[in-house]
Amino acid sequence: MGAIGYYIALPFVYGIALLPFPLLYLLSDGLYVLLYRVLGYRKGVVLANLRNSFPEKSEAEIKAIASRFYRWFCDLTLETLKTLTISPKTLRERVRFEGVEVLGNTPAASRASCWCWATSAIGNSPAHATAKRRASRS
């Protein structure tokens, strides 16, 4: 039964992945409205966790943080799908790795084909990745 669902979902996933970034972010905005405003997907859990984590914040601040989280979550989810079809050239334009030379001096360097090993070696090092994202929203 899982294989049937996979083959049914695959065209939709690739359809989303083929969208240009402006349309992808427009879809992300719609997904945000659906998940946060309409369905309230796990909204109670998110708000409770934020209240517990930031007891000094007002309710308005907590709701603003939750709203920004849902926007980020929707962007991230669709950007992840986009990685299925993004070209190497576009990826190089949108993501920049800095400080990766520190990985050459670690035991993880010999296992660099497994990204989890490489990133676990970074720890408190200056190595990080930055991604070109859409303009930040308040």
C-alpha cells in the first residue's frame, strides 16, 4: 500500500519541485495560511513550548515568534522539495560554504562523503553554510 501512495504523491512532489522560486514562495505563503491560520496544525504545542521556553515574553511576542516559525517551516519544507530538481549552478548561486577547511584537519574528513560525519566534526568551529533566501519578514 505504501508503494501506491508513493507513486501517487511523486508527480505532485516533482510538480512543486519544478516551480520557480517566486512561485514556490507564493505556495509557501498559502501553506502557511493553511497550516497556521486555518488548520492550526500543532499550534497549541508550538505555543505551549514557546511559553515554557520564554516565560518572560508577552503573549503577543509568543504569537509573533510562532507565526515566524510557521513561515520558516513552510519555506524550509518547500525548499527541501526544490532540492530534487535544482541545478548545480543554481545551488552554487544560492548556497555558500565558509570555513570548510577546518574539516580537513578532523577525523571526519576521511568520511566526508557522509555529511552527518562532516557536520558533527564542525562543533564550535567557524565552518558554516549560508543560503540565499527570500527577504526576511517581521
